[in-house]
Amino acid sequence: MNSRIALALVAMLAPAALNAQTNEDLQKQIEQLKVQLKAVEEKAAAAQEVDARLVKVETKVAGDNIQWGGDLRTRYESNTWTFKPYQQFMGFAQSAGAPAGSLPPGYPYPFMALTQAVPGQEWSNSTQWSTRLRLKMGITINEHAKIMGRLAMYKVHGGGDVPVFNGSPNTVANSFTSAKVPGTDVLHVERASLVYDFPVGILSIGRQNTSDGPPLEVREGGERQATPQALAVNAQVDGVGFKFQLDKIGMPEGTLLGLCYGVGYESGFGGGGNVKANAAPVGFNFTNVNWTAQGPNAAAAAMQVNPIGPLKDTTVLGAMFDLPLLFQVGQSVHSANFYLGFNRMGNMTDIPYGSTNNFPVPAMPGMGGMPSTQYVTATNNLGDIDQWTATWKHKIGDTFTYFASYGSIKSNPNGKTSQYGAYWTFPANAGGLQQLAGFGGLLGDAKKSQTASAYYVGVRWDPTEKFGIGLEFNHGSPRWWTYSPATGEATEKLGTRGDVLEGYIHWQFAKNTALRLGYLDYKYSHAFSGWHISPGPANPAQSWEDAYDLSKNPLLQYGFPAAIKSTYISIEVKF
């Protein structure tokens, strides 16, 4: 920069120098040039210093404009899983050549199901450590707009990045569950939205606040963290929402009526809409499995690859109503909240696009398990599910809080089922390729609408400001399903078909630092907890509820636990 300035000054003064009559005049002009050049250099240095100061100030202001917070949880658990006896489905074989007496007289089918009796089992893991880090951030754009986000890392110590598939849908790794289920040490985006405050309401666009909603804050000992009720949705959902502020028309302060729209599965990636042709391995064809002296030759089965798509996007259309109440009874101040919600899950697929370890598409024909990470994708849109939830939370003074939450669902199937399953090729005049077993349709019935319900209740007593004791119980009917992959545990709690009892002690022994000791007791009644899909009964004369009752030796493709007992202790730090 200094050299360019010097050249410019020399160029301006050159004519005068050339016209100088004496060497003395030339020397005077050179001295003047030096003085002018030094002044220019001093001005340039001062300008650079001012610019550096401005950059430093602007950087500090931008950093100060981001408000950071979060929490860190380190947890120790001891778990015991109990499996009752069941019949594991292994595939099909030609009925011709089957052992004498294995088929009833006049058996009409050219195949027979191969099953393996699995005895009751006890699994235990006496030592399991996990760490969960959540970073909250907020950025104020102007007086009306701000950006809100939360990043989360949730990792079992020494655990793999892709959880081993254990029958629960939350062990299919995808973006909806990435921040809620123990997996990798990567920071996942749990929330990221632009929030704009209008005179009549609040607009939110992006990854919505749809995790850890009411009444989970009672257990956590904090404030409400999300819009939807936990019994309805507790996952990452991308979309747009608007909340009308009804207190502006005379209702209690904080009353809201909200509408939201989100995408649960984008068909253009991993399955259907924007591609001309797509295919995926969905199971095995057992047509050529014959009986030999050693039994059925399972290795003769062939991998079944089916065309996938076109698929439609799975969408979520929701409505919510929040009514806060504040009143006094005697000397006690009461605060209460009533939440009412509805969600229409439209064009639901069997599973989302994701990855998993040991998904039940066999590694060898007739044998369960895929030993390495496998990518899975949706295969069909199966219909819609309507979901209603209502929650009442009541806090009496500063010491006692109770809540009651209820949920109900109804399926609207379209007749289609998941393509994952086992296949057989019949003669062309008998129907050709047929799917004989698989993951089924919505709530276990691809043709008829089915209903299910659940409730979730709890109390918390805080005798002091630093110490709390809580007890919770939730129950789900045999076909209950909720869009809730996890509530902070490796195994989903609110999606249980059966009963879950949890007790805990929460002690804040230092500023922003607490110790939590708890016990979880799961008692499952039916298979497929957490799934919105399941097959129908193998015997048409049997009801679905009897066919998949875990106490009745059901026919399953893989085992589901009948009971889980978990004792945990954790250190929780908020900052």
C-alpha cells in the first residue's frame, strides 16, 4: 500500500522535478516528497488501527448477541431384560417332503412355515454409562425476530454409533430420533427455528420445538420445553407453526391456539417420488426351499428385491390449545395448565429412511440377523393415523404438583402393507409372486380402522427448594402407538403397550447441579411396542390381541421383551 502511494506521489510531482532549473530545486522537492510520504504513511497506519478496533468490537457484539445455555447429564444404569418363550418365524419350505405328522391331513398349501421355539431368557447389563450434552442457543435478530436452537449429543460409553436393532423402532437410526436415542458422539440439531412475533401471534419456521413437551418438565424439575404434549410427539419434526395469542381477545394471559404443518418422511430421498425407478432388498423368496435328509435347505432361498415407489410424503398436520390458569384457594396459590392437541399423520410409511444394525432381513436365508450396518427405506404409504391428546397439570403452592395425560389414536388404512417380509412364487394362474409374511399394515390391520389409547399420570413433592420426590405411571393398550422414540432412556417409556412405573429422587446439592436416583419397571403386554405397524395373526380365526400377547407363546420374527427393570443414578448440571 505504501509503495503504491509513493509511486502516485512521484507521478504527480515528476513534471515539476523534470522542469527544475537547478539541482538545489530538485533536492528541495525530494525533501518535501519525503515529508508528504511520511504523513500519508502515518494516516494509513491510523486507519488500519481504527479498522482493527471496529472488527474487534463488531465481533464481540455479535458474540454477545448469542445467548448460550444447556445441560450435561452423566448417567449410570443397571438393566435387566426378561423375554418370555415365543415361536420365532424362520421362513418357509416346500410342504412336499415334510416329516410325517408335521402337516394336518389335507393341508392345502404347497409351503409350510418354519419356526423355532425360543425359550424364556434373562438379559442383564449391570453397568452402563451414558453422557448427554444439550446446548441451547438464542439469537435476537430484531425486536420481532429471533433464532432458537438446541444441539444434542447422547452417547453410551463404549457403544457403537449405530445401535443394535432390538425390536424397537428407535433403534432404526434416522433424523427423527438422532438427538433422542443413545448413539454417536456427534452433536445433532434437535431444534433450529426462526421465530417471528406478529401482533396477533407467533410464527415459527424450521426444526420445531417438538421434544420434551408437557408434562415431562415435572420430572425434570424445570419449565415447559416444547409445544406438543409428550404423549403425542417427542421427536425431531421439521415444518412451520403459528400460535394465535388469545389473551388479546380477553382470555387468560398466555392462552394459545396453534396450527402446525410438518414433514415426517420426504419421499424424494430414500424411497420414491423424485426417482423414475427404485428398489430395495425386502426379504427372501422361499420357493425353492425343499426338504433334505438334514431338513429344509434354507440356503436355496433367494434375496427378494422389490420395486419401491412412487411414494407420497408423510406429513403431520396439527392443532393445539393451551390454557394457563392462576388462582388462589385459601392461603395457597395454584397454577394449572390445560393442554388439548390433535395430529393427523398423513400418508404414513412403514419405516423412514435410515440405517440399522441387525435388522430382520436375514444375512443367510432362514437365519435372523444382518451382521453389518444396513440401510432401510420406506416401501409403501399405508394410510393415516389421527391422534388426540389432553393433559391437565396442577401445581399447588411451591411443593406439590400432579398431572394426568390421556391419548387416543385411530388408524385409517389404505389396504397396503409393508413390503418387508417373506415371499413365495406361485404359478402365474395362481397369483405369481405372493407375500406370505411381513411387517403388516397400520396398527396390525391393513383393511379395517383400529383404535388404541394410553394414559400417563404422575406426582411430585418438593418439601424443600432443593429436594424432590416423584412417582409416575403410564399404561398403553395392546395397539397403542405414539410418535415418541424416547423420553431420555434407551428404551421408550410412553410408547409402551403395557405398564411402566417410575420413581425418582431429585436433589440439587449445589448451584445448578443435581443428583437423580430412580427406578423404572416396564411390564409389556403385547409385542410391537413403539411400532405403528405389525402383521395380522397367522391364524385368521385368532384375534390380533391373542396372537401377539407375550404371555401366549406368540409367533414372532424376533423377540420382544416382556419386562425391563432399570435402576439409574445421574449427575445433572445446568448452565
